[in-house]
Amino acid sequence: MKTKLKIILFGSLLILSFGCFEDYDDNVVESTSIKDFVWKAMNAVYLYKSDVDDLSDLRFETNQEYQTFLESHDSTENLFESLIYDRQNIDRFSIITDNYFELEQQLSGVSRSNGAKFNFYLVPGSSNSVFGIVRLILPNSNASQTNLIRGVVFNKINGTSLTISNLSTLLNNDNYSISLATYDDNESDTIVDDQIIDSDQIVNLTKEDYIENPIYNYKIISQNDDKIGYLMYNSFIGEYDYELNQVFNTFLLENIDHLVVDLRYNPGGSIRTATALASMITGQFNNQIFTTLKYNESLQSNNQDFFFTNTLNNSSVINSLNLNKVYILTSNRSASASEMIINSLRSYIDVIQIGDQTVGKSQASQIIYDSQNLSRNNVNSSHTYALLPLIAITVNKNDETVPPNGITPNISTIEKPSEYGIIGDSEEPLLKAALLDIQGSSRFYNQIDNNIYPLKYSLSNKFENIMYVNSRKK
């Protein structure tokens, strides 16, 4: 049996169509099952198709054999999972959802959120007990109406002490209370004697539909005779490209000498937006290749170059700084398009990365719908399942990918539970490291080996660590 596939790329929209399965007599066998959609979609677009035997074009000799295979999986999700290549090491990111509306909203910056963003850590000396720290409070959110600020510690939700096993369940509630605590480092650099001390303060939080502007903070910092532009940018969302460009207009008018782009909490997003940001940082490489998307072996004709540009999609002129050096702040949450920015810019200019090692994801995704051509047009109305599989991998102009274990920073430092600092403040540890390097100072002393690392855990956004091709057609 053969699967007939035809794939054409129009701009950034991947249009797919495929023939139905055929038996030996070429009689068409129709199937509208969700499992059928999942297998055919993965067979058509999955980046690691050749590494999964069950996705081979020659896997099934008859339609009956194919149907038996589908039915051997007790759920659509289990079928999808069986088609993933090396989930633990290679493809940690492909997902399936039974509600593509939620996924579409998430990729546009809309989600159910109380506006409090957390990092979680193991309690010193424990392998299971957890405490949290508020890393950000989003403006005009439910949390912004409380007394929570960045750096606040908590160790209970709804009165229950946090553990690795209950954290996800407790945070999934739309309404919950957190019990505040204090991190006591005993005025020493030794971690084992640090303690989390309870308090009687409780803060109630409520999730609501929230639209997050990825431009969290920007400012101009004066240092000696230099002007440094600082930007905390938390997601590559195309809907905010114009606002991002206006930030760079401010930097341009202020004639900044240096730029610090804070991507420590940025899990990725639109490749086109990442290309636009790279073009704002530079400007001298217009029409040269910024990054290239490479698809699976069956779709090599769809490989696509993304070029430095001087205009946005709405034809607005990009405000370019023409810099030959940029500072980028990272953490173990920085992924996808954030890593692509570092990897691709480094083949053109000097990129000084400060912070923690990144996630290690250079693959791109795209929402795949149950329709004749796998796009949003004429989608099957009987269900709301969709896939967000890895469909391509990004490489810079030198054909280099992001290492699977992430990009190692030039200056390694992480946020200490006892010293988070204020975002945008010149004394905030990661920004301070950048400012000291700009001064050419060697006074910055890094004690990363004595710190405790935040858990590589994300519950608040199950669609994090996504780099996607702009293809949502509605």
C-alpha cells in the first residue's frame, strides 16, 4: 500500500493534501476517524518520520492492516505518543490537543492566567518537597491587584505543602491561595543549611482570560558615558511586532551604545517575529539569510530561508540599530525562537549570552488540523483535535543547529532564591552581569556552583517551548 502525498508551501502556510489509502485493487477506503487523521498527518509532516517505523510509507500492506493498527491503540493520545521519536531525548516537544481553540489562543498570547508567574525549587536537603518564588507579576492581571511582588516565596497552595507529585494538580485550579514563606540562607553561601520558614500570610489568586503583551519591560540605562537599551521580551508573538518596533524606535532615537535583550523567560514563538527582532538588532545584513527551516526527507522542496528584512509584514519600516554586538540574558526556560536568535545572530555578530544554559530546541512546529490539506480551512467540525508536531529544524547560515542540551552562556549565573532583584534594575543580578561586562569589569563574581537551580517544570503553560511557522488560518 502506498500513501500519496502532495505538499506545497505558500509563503509561511504549509498546505498539505494526501490521497486516501488504497488496497491492492486501488479501491478507495474512506476514514474519518481522529486516529486516521493523526497517523496521516504525522506521516505527511513529522520531522522524524524516517526514524519511526510505524510512519513508513510502506508500513501497511492492506487497509485492514492499517485499521487494525489504529484500533490497537486505546486512545488517540496513545497513538500519537507511539509515533513520537525518542521522547526523552530528541522530541520532547510535539503535542496533541483536543481543543485547538485553546492552542490558537495560547500562540496569540491569550490564556487563562492569574498573572503570577512562578519558578519552583526543591527545598534544600529534600528530593520531593518544593517551594515557589514569584518571578513575574503581569500588569493589569488578578495578581497585580494583590501584594505579590517578584521574589516573594511560598510553599503551600490551599494549605497543602508543595511536592513534585502534587504541584501540577494544585496549580491547575482556577482559584487557589498561596501561603507565603521566607527563604533564610543563614547569611552563608552553603545551601544545605538554608530553610523555608512559614508565615501566616495568604494570597488568593483567580485565573481569568488574559492577553499577555510579551514586551514586559524596556528602558534606557545610563552608565558612565554609555547609554544601554534594556528589553525584557517574553514571547515571539507576531501580533505585537509593531509595538516591538516602536521600542526599537525609542532605542534608535536615544542613540543607545549597547543593547541587552532579556529572554530568560521566553519559551519561543513565531519564526517571522524572531527574524524581525534580529533585523531590529542589526540592519546591516538586509536580504541575507538569518535562518533556514529544513523539513523531513520527503519535503525537502519546502525548505525555507528567512531573510533579514527592513520591513514588517504590515510594510512598516523596521527601526534597526545596526549593532555588531548584543547581550542576551537566558535561563533554563529560554527555548526555541530564543535559542534561534542566539544561534543565528552568532554567525553574523558578537552575541554575549549571560545566565543559564538554554532548553535545547531548534525545531519548529505548526498547527496541523483535520482537513483535506491539514490547514484550518474546511476543518472537520466533528471534533477539535489538532497536532503541534515538530515539522522542521532551524539552522543558521553555517548549517549549525542549537545543541540538544542547550546553548552554554558566556557568563554563567542564575537567579538566587534569596536575591531575585527587580526586573530592569541595574542591581538585578543577570542585568548587573551584563552592565559589568559592558564596563569591561572583571569584578563580577559568579557563584553558580553554590546555587540551587529552578526545576525544569512548566505547568502554567502546556504549550511552552514552541517555535512555530506562522500558519494559523482562520
